[in-house]
Amino acid sequence: MLQAINDRIKGWLGIVIVVLIGLPFALWGIQSYFDDAGPRYAAKVNDSEISASEFERSVSMQRQSMMQQNGGKLPIEENVLRERTLSQMINQRLLEGVTYENGYRISDAVLSQRIKQLFTVDGEFDRQRFEATVASIGMNIPMYENALRNELRLQQLQSGIANSAFVTRQEVSDLAKLSEQTRDISVLTFNVDHFSTAAKATDEEIKQYYQANLSQFMVPEKIKVDYVEITSDTLSENVEIDEDQIKKMYDDYVKSVVGREERQASHILIQTSENKAAAQIKIESLKKELELGADFAELAKQHSEDPGSAANGGDLDWVALGEMVKPFEKALFALEKGAVSDVVETQFGYHLIKLVDVRSEPVVPFGVKRYEFEDEIKADSVASMFYDLSERLASIAYENPDSLDIVVEELGLKLNSSDYFTRFQGQDIAENEKVRNVAFSPLVMEEGSNSDIIEISPTHVVVIRMNEHVPATAIPLADVRSKIENILKVQAGHKQTMAAAMDVKAKIEAGTSVAELESEGVAVDVIKSIGRRDNTKVSDPSILQNAFDMVLTQDKKPSVEAVDLMSGDVALVVLDKVNLPDDIPQGQQDLVKSEVLRENAIRDFSSALLIIKEDAEIDRNMKLVNISD
């Protein structure tokens, strides 16, 4: 329902396909506004504009995805996120144009088949699920079909480039041997607690670190908003129940239950295709036998010419209205239980029909059923009221952007105020990410205007405006002093431990045996034939990574690398020997070939994209990308 509001007020475009190597994602979120003096688009790619609203929705989607993957925190700066998102959208728009210009096309049949694949449940196309999904991402069906058609064209391009990639047999063999080689290494681990004798940091050192790393000690900006809201729960109190309507609904219900009655039937069929007169004589003879007490099932087995039911004594199982031809159905539903019909003629021949049993859904009493009808009437009324009121809210708030007072006065809504919240965390309505995104948008925070209508749920909408904005502020040095002391102590301890490791490294390179260097605070571990994926043989994955990044020296001197470990310790990795495999199974070579082809395809695709960008005219609206922190 709220989609209809959006369509009528704004006409949102709810999805963009962002592709670097053909992967789509759906976009949703907020709509931004710009000063009249500046461009009203995020970027212009040749003659095609990427609208501000598309861009903001893309940023919102990317932000949400990253926060979900990183425990509710954004792992990159907001400006970096916005710039990266715009670059992805520009790439996607360029590739869309190239695929179309170069004759890539998706037929209606292919598009239809893809939609059926996406929305097939238990072997059947689920139209209701299809329409609900399209509506939930802010689109109508033509918009969705166009977006999917673009995605499939881009997949055609990606497949074409991937299919042109190649690799030689020698390359595969060499890479397979490289992949399966093992190494003999020695690992010397230097315990940081043993080597750290760092003194307590001075006041000046603490102050210098604080000033140099001030961005680490900031209270994030926060905002407080005023808002009005509409919820279905508050509207249901105003719904009046029409008794006449409830009675009509009950009468319709009773009729529908009666119409769903089923009858278990058996029949004897004599076909009329060859000799109609003989068929009539035979069916009448069988009718007389039944009247004299013959068993219906036995006569059906012996004489019925219906191959589907004769062997079962003529049993047709349960039959509902509309499932049989009219003459047969009329006769069956006129019988009493246990009775046999007169001869009935249909296009299939002559029938004798027996009604074996009758079943129907029990009719629920009016006094019980009325509660269900009341809920249905309320739901329909509330939905209509919610739509009308939401539409008026959106219109009034848009036409009067400088205040919510007129909205409150004309619609009789309550003006509420939120607590302070940040871009990434809030309470009550600010728990909703859409609300937080809109609150920190240029429209609300910089221009001070009313927001667009925000759908918190299908039964809850709000419009917000800024009440107060508090910029990011530095945490006083006194509050983070102990934290900085610990950081400096750890850094100094690591520096001392690294210095001890480098002294030992020099001794190894000068010819001292590793076995002679084990001492207090230094543990030595000799590992034979370790493979690239043998993480369980080392205490830290960085040891394994560095071991396979190292090369044996030509002058037969030891190859030694210092490695920082996650524990805070320092390790020296000594490469003793590289062991090449004698033979690589064909299956492993095939896996290596597949991986190399994939990497070559990605490289070729990236190269093609660079060429396309060099020939394109791209205008970025950097004012939109580089927002203030």
C-alpha cells in the first residue's frame, strides 16, 4: 500500500544494478536535494545521468551491508564509502551502455524464463511472491523487468570475456607445482612480555600521541529530531462496524461453504461411439439388474467401459462442483446418499451414477464468525484510512518544508521529539536505519527541511525534521590518558622485542645455527614439509603466509623474515628448503586451470572497463560525494 503512496508522490526508482564483474544489488533508502545553483545529479556518464536519489539509496544499501558484516560499525570513512559507491554506479552505467551499443539483447522469452526461475516455489511460479518482492524494493513490474534485463545483458558481456580467456598447459603445470609445493621452515618466537622493559610514558609523549591521533578519540556527531507519525494501531479505534455488512458477509460465507460440498461417486459407462442404440439397450439392461439387487461395483468391473475406474468398481473418488461435465454433475448433485441415477447421457456415452457419500465443510455459527468479519472490516478500513492520511502527510510536509506545525494542525497529529542519536545508533524511532540516514541527509541536516515520508513498517510512517545537531567533539585528554599510556607501553614493548629479533636475524644471516639461538624468551620450532594450507602447523596464519612469500637466496645464505604476530609477539621465519612435488594429479591441474581462467577473466574485464572509461565523458558531482564529517 505504501508503494502506491510513493508512486503517486515521487515516482521512486527503487533499484540500480551495480556491476564490476556482473554482480547486481538492489538499492533503497532516502532522497536527497541540492541547492538550485549546483547540479541535481550525482554523476553524468556520457548523456546518462545518475540521479541524486539513486546515489543516496545506493550509499544507504552499501552502508547497511558493511555494518551488518562488521558488528554494527562502518569499517571505512563515510566519504570513502560515498566515493566508492559512486564509482561502482558509474561503472555499471558505462557497461549498460556498452552492452546495448554492441548488440547484447535479452529476449522476452529469456527474461520470462529468468523471472520464473527466481520466483518458482515447489515447482510452480508464485505470482503473488513475485509482485510482493517487486513492490518491497520500491518498483513496479516494468521497472523490475528493465533492471533484470540490464543485469542479464551484463552477464552476457561477462560470459563473453570469460570465454575468451585462455591459459597454456605449461602455465597450468608450473602453477600446479607451485600450488602443491611444501617448505621446510624454522620459526623463532620472541615473547613480548620477556623483552618489554618500557618505562611509563611521559606527559609530553601522551600529549603528542593524543594530538597526532585525535580522530581516534572523538565523540561522534549526533542529532535530535522532531517528528510526526501515523500508525495503523491508532487508526483502528476510529472504525465503526456496520451490522448489515457483517450479515451480508456471513450469507456469502454460507453460500461459499455449500458450494464447496464434495460427493463421492461411482459410475458405469457404456460408450456410444460405435453403436448408440446397442449402448442404450445395454445401459438400460444394467439399470434393471441394479433394481433387482445386483452389486453396483461388480457390474462396473464387468461392464463399464471407463478404463480409469472400471477396475475399482467404478469409483471416481470425491467430486466437487465444476469438475465434471454438466449432465453428469447435475444428476450426481441431485441424488440422495446411496441412490443410483437414471441413465445419464454425456458426450462420453451413457452413465449410471451412484452417490456413495457426501462431505462438506461445517458452517461456523454466526456468533463465532462475526469476530473474524469484524477484524476484516477493521483491517480494510484502517488500510484505507492509513493510505489517505499518509498521502496527506506526505503532501502537506512537502508543501510546507520549514515546519511541522501545519502538519500537526491539519491532521491532528502529535509532535514528538527524539533523544540524541548518531549515524549508526539510536533508540525508539532512531533504531530504524532509514530514519538515521534521512536525519543525516543534506535535506534535513543542512537545508533544515522536512523529510520525505519514511516507511518504518507497512503500518508505520514518519516525517522528521532537525531539532538540534551536535558536531563531533574530541574526548578530553584526561578521559583517555590511561588508554594512551597502555598503547604507548605496547608500542614500546613491541619495538624492544623487534630489536631483539633483528639482532638474532643478523646472527642467523651470518651463519649461526638456529638450534644455538633458543634461549629464555625465544622459542624455536622446526617444521618440515608444511603446505600452503597447513594452518594447524603454525601458531599464527601470518607465519604461513610469509613462509610462502619468501625465496631461497642464490648465495645459499639463510632467508629470514621478521613477522608481527596477533598475540603481540614477534617471530623470525627461516626458510630452510623448498620441496617440489614429483607429479600433480589431473584433477588438481584442472582446479588450477579453472582458477587461472577465472583470474584472467577478471583481469581482462577490468582492462576492458578501463578502456571504456578512457573513452567516456564522466562528470562527478563531488559536492555530493564529499560531505562534511
